[in-house]
Amino acid sequence: MLTRLSLGRLSLLALAMPVAAGAQPVTPITATTGAATTGAARSGETIPSAAPGQAPAGSVGGMGDINLYPKRVVISDRERTASIGLYNRAAATGDYDITLGDMMMTPEGRLVDLASVSDPALRAKVQSASGLLKWSPHRVTLPANEAQMVRIMARVPPGLAPGEYRTHFSAVAVPPESGELSIEQAAGATQGNSVGVRIVPRFGISIPVIVRVGETTLTVGLEGLQVARMPGGPVFVFRVTRSGTRSAFGDISVTAPGTKKPLAEIRGIGVYTEIGARTVQVPIDPKADPRSYAPGAKVTVSYVDDDFAPGRTLARQDFIVP
């Protein structure tokens, strides 16, 4: 007799990177609450829509068919509510669980589940916002090519220390109940008394939700530039340093004297408050003249804010390629 065990909590989350997908505007969806973040809807504005099978510019997508807008949420003292748009790009109706969970950034820039971090000193560096937030709904059913808003409200208790608190908003697909075959059945190897395991992956996507309380500070630096040869081509490797009570988030470009275009650029690089530095790799444009980044060449790295004061230079540093 075959017993099928469904590993229902196996989740494959694609952590949101700030990539934009093109969209054809149709009738917009109106936000019913305000959002306090660059690129998100504010009270009375509209949330962008998308043509069937598409996602709005400024949204982020993962391995499944769900997109989130905006790419990140920052809630400040001025407004304590925000809205997030969920977009189902699939050709079928989907159910999605909406959760908040804490993650920690590593010095390599990876995000890991805070529950998996065993070192108490590292865990203590993450200032969680999950206890400050309420959201609704907790589960949504989205017909094909439709969108829905999820509202988030921050409740900051009196006396909470100034600073930045963060959690991560996740939308995870709920697999439908079906009579699919187990791995053994599909392979034609089922025995009469064997036990089969049916693995049900849960694809989803996460974006950060940041709550800022009171005045925050930030100082950013750039250091240790090198050129590394990778299988996909050469990359600039350097560290972004951070101090203060606020995270950094922005776009990085590497330029050289006499060149019209950047040698390399990357968007949406964040450094969260639990780390003081993050290593960044920026692929070099294959069309760039190799002499412009050869040993002894001068290059300039710029890190431009796309968060607290969009367009302001967070850090700029000249380097001589070693």
C-alpha cells in the first residue's frame, strides 16, 4: 500500500531584487491606503496595472507567477500605513499565503532565515519589525491576470528607541490539492508495500518592509576594489561599508576617465543595519575597453541613494586597479 506524505511547508522563496519588468498600462487599480516609500502608491494615488501575463514596471518577481509592487516598503513617522500589490501573471487562479518573517543579511549580501542563525550575538543585531506590524488579508485568491492589495499598518509603542526595524513580506503559492503521482509512481517503480513521498514545492517571493522610528543616521564608504575573473566574465569586487542607524539602498556605477558609458553598473544594492560592510560584485560590460580596467587604470565607483534621498550620492571613491 502506498502512503503519500506531502511536505507542505517546503518553500522555495526567491528574494526580491530590484528588477523592473515592462508593462502596458490598462485601467489602474486604486490604492485604498497610503504607502510611505519611494516607488509605492501614496494615499489617493493609483497602483500600476499590467496587461495579461505582464507585471508593472518597478515590481519584482520570483520563480513562480506572482509579482509584488513595490520592490520594498519603508514606513516612516509621517505615515504608518502602506499598501503592497500582488499580481498573478499565471493563466489560472492561484491561492497565496501572506506572511511576515525575519531575515538576516550576511557580509556576502545573502539573506538567510533568522531562525536558522544559531549565534545569539548575530541574531541580536537584527531589529525585527514583525511585532510592530499588522496586515490584511493573510491569504488571497487571485484569478488569472488580476491583482489585489494587501494593507500593512505599523503600531509603534511609546518609548521605542529611534532607529530602523525590518521584516520581510512574503507571498507564497498554496499548492492545489490534486491526485498527482508520487515520485515513485511517476518513475514506475512503486512496490506494493512501499512508502512514497510527494514533494510539493511552494514558490514565492519576498520584499523587505522597513519601519523607521525617529531620526536615523547613515554613513557609507567604498573600499578594497579589485578585478576578478569569473566564468561569466570579469567583475569589479569591492566592499560597501555602512555605519549609523539606517540601512543603505541604491545603485552603483563604475566609470573611467574618457569613457562615455559606465564600465559596470548594478541597481538596488542594499546594506542592512545588522552588518557594517557588504561585498559587492559588479559585472563589467563586455563591450568595455579592457585597457580601462587593466592594472594601473583609474576608475571611480559611485553609490547613489534610491531610498532616503533618491539621487543623492551616498559614496564616491577613486581607485587604482591593482
